[in-house]
Amino acid sequence: MSNTFKDNPILGPLNSWFFYTISGYMNVLWGKSKKELFQNHPDTVVEIGSGAGANMRYLKRGTKLIAIEPNIHMHNNLRKTAKKYGINLDIKSITGEAIDLPDNSVDFVMSTLVLCTVENPLECLNQIRRILKTSGQFVFIEHVRARENSLLGFIQNLIHKPWHWFFEGCHTNRDTRSLLESIEFSSLDIECYNSYSPFIPIIPQIRGKAIK
Ligand SMILES: C[S@@+](CC[C@H](N)C(=O)[O-])C[C@H]1O[C@@H](n2cnc3c(N)ncnc32)[C@H](O)[C@@H]1O
């Protein structure tokens, strides 16, 4: 299990500011999906890669959020957002590949725009499955690799290197759908769609729910 996250003292704070500042626009892009995916969440929720806390506005006030966020530069904005939305925040400065929660201990795990970035997404998914109780849910929104030989695929490959550098490890062209399908969940609902925005490399997306 890898628990190494490369701290970047320049890009870390810059990305924290970026994700904090853009959270209103992210609400425009994903608010409806998130409301649906997160509805009826339990009192305690685990989130992988919470960033600056974009998903807290969809949680009930008083929810306990265990935020697995290895980038320490995100933590101040996470706390600020938690205060704003009345969330009881527990930050764990560890990676999604090395979660320190017990097996079968959690009802609900969520993650948005994270499996593109974690160094070992398969291990992260195995960890999510491990900590979920039987019938526990994992809900997600991710951007994914475009179709072979498509214009979007060409753009994703072209921009991959600078994007990967600026967004501290994000892969524009990761086949996250296949990774999810390779994990033994008892059910997996995935919807693929195009979310049009100025962020062209992340237009093809998936959203859905996996049940252990
Ligand atoms: C694109 S941001 C998304 C943040 C937030 N989920 C959102 O939707 O705004 C990706 C996040 O994943 C975090 N991250 C990167 N590697 C990770 C890992 N190995 N385990 C958990 N989180 C990770 C980053 O620090 C960052 O906060």
C-alpha cells in the first residue's frame, strides 16, 4: 500500500486556491448529479480526495466527513468549507491507496474527480471495497478516456503532459470505467456522458454507484 504523496509547495497552494475558487462553477456543472448521488447519505461519510471541499454543500449539516486528503495544502480550505456548511470534519492526511479504516466499517464512500489522479487507482478501489460494509455504497463522478481515434481522445493525449504536471498527477486519458468494472462489487451502475465545458480534456465523464 502506497502512502506517498509528492508535496509541491507551489502547485499545492495554487490548486487549493483553484478548487476553492471554482467550487461555485463546479456546482453549475455537477450540482444536479451530486444531489442525486449523495441523497440519503448516512450520518458518517468517507470521501477520497476531498480537495477544497466542493462536495460538502450537498451533505446534511452535522454530517461527519472523514476526508482522505493527502495534499496538506488543501486542508485550510477544507476546514473553511466545513465551517461554512456545518460539517464535522475529520481530515486524514493519507492516500486513498492506504486507508487506515477497518474492514467492513463504512456505509458510504464518495469521490469526485479523484480516480484520475491517485497514483494507483486499482489499489484505491480495493481499499474502498475493503472498508465498505456489505451493501455499503461507493458513489463517484470521474472524467475518463475518450473513444479511440476521436477528436477528444486526440486532445486528451496532446494536453496530457502539461495537465498532469499542473494538476499534480491528473491523467486526462485514464480508463477508469474498466478499472471500476474489474472490482468485485455486487452491483455497479455507470452512466457515461459528455459534460460540455471549457475544460475540454475532461468532457467524457462517468457517474454512478457501486454496491459491495
Ligand atoms: C481534481 S482534485 C478533486 C477534488 C474534489 N474531489 C473536487 O471534486 O473538487 C483531486 C484531489 O485528489 C487528491 N489526491 C491526489 N492523490 C490522491 C491519493 N493518492 N489519494 C487520495 N486523494 C488524492 C488531490 O490532493 C486533490 O485534492
